[in-house]
Amino acid sequence: MRMFALLIAALLLAPPALADEAQIRRALEAKLGGDRIDAVQETPLAGIFEVRIQGHEGPQIIYTDARGTYFLTGHLIDATRDLDLTAERLRKLTAVEFSSLPPELAVKIQRGNGKRTLAMFSDPYCPYCRRFERVLKQVDDVTVYVFMYPVIRPAAADHSRSVWCSKDRAKAWLELAASDQPKVPAAPATCANPVNKVLELGRSLRVNGTPTLFFADGERSGGGMELAQLRAKLDEASGAAKK
């Protein structure tokens, strides 16, 4: 908070300035431990500039003044629209081509006509995943591709493998991941299954938590969503994917 107060005071006392990108890079790169600055651009807040960094964990955003004298970490919020501008930018920066996700490695669950699509990296023993499954039950006309990502309880990864070996994979997944009490599939975890490949895929996509969602427009979201937000995003992403 003290750093924030100093930065705001400096901005209020200083005349408007244009960003000196080269100076910002010189000032900040030495502090970033080897991370690379990809771009510097203006934000809607006068005198504050977004610095996009490519780090080991993927794209990150910090904020600075026009000369790189001060910098801030955190989220920039548009209070008039109740919009997290930082989160919105990161969703776009971490987007993927939805068509590049391999459906043959996923459990397919269709509700209604299935016209909207969603890919989800999920662990059946992740509390947030289980909560999100209850939200998904209330959504119709959607096809969900579940990439089983057993990272919460790796010792129970065979339960995900048993889902794949079940005759009805969708039913087995929902009984394991969405029921009040997890029901472990009766099928032995001995068939050829994609769980290890999904773990590799998730690491390559920097999936660092579950659930991680990928929408038809390629944007990702971590931690699940409330019902109204999910429905709106599914509609938005479906429309964007058709353009």
C-alpha cells in the first residue's frame, strides 16, 4: 500500500508523460530474474502502463509509471463496469486454439443438443471441481470434454484410469466426480488409457490448477464459474468461434 501511495502521489504531481519503453525495459528487466518483457502498452488509467512479461509460469502482467521508476503487481479493476481488466487481458494472452485440444484424450459428456463446447481439465477429488460439476449439471445444450487430470491425489490416479476403462465413460466420470460421494468405477484400470498423456498435455499448457476451463474461443478460466457467468461465457465463446 505504501508503494501504491507513492506511485499515485508521483503521478499526481508529475505532468503527463509518454512511456519510454526502452527505459522501462532497462529499469525493470534487471529486477525480473531473467523473465522477458514482451510488450509495454498504455492502460485506461492515465500515467500507468502495462508491462507484459513472459515468465516460467507463462504470461504475467505488472504495471509501471512512464519511466519505470515504480511498479505494481496486482489487478487493475474498472470500477464503473465492475471488470477485472488484468484477468481479462490474461485470458486473452493464455488463450489456445480450441481445435488443437485432442478430443480423443477426453471423456465426452453431452447435454441437450451439445452445440456449445467446453474443455475442462479436472481432478475428481478436487473440491472446486466437484462444486463446478454441480454447476455444469444445470447447463443444457453443451458438450464438455473432460481431460482427467489427477494431480490432487496422484495415488488415486487409477480411479481416473478406471473411468476410461468403463463401458460408459461419461456415466463413470459423473459418478466419480459429481456425485455426493465419489463412486469408484468397477472397471479395472488395466486398459490402454490417456491419463499420462493428459498430464503431459496439461503441463505443456501450464495448467497449474483444477478445474481449468477452455472455451470455444480459446480463452481459459481457472477455478470454475458461477452459473450465470458460465452460461454467458458459453454463448459468447460459441458466437466468437463461428466468426
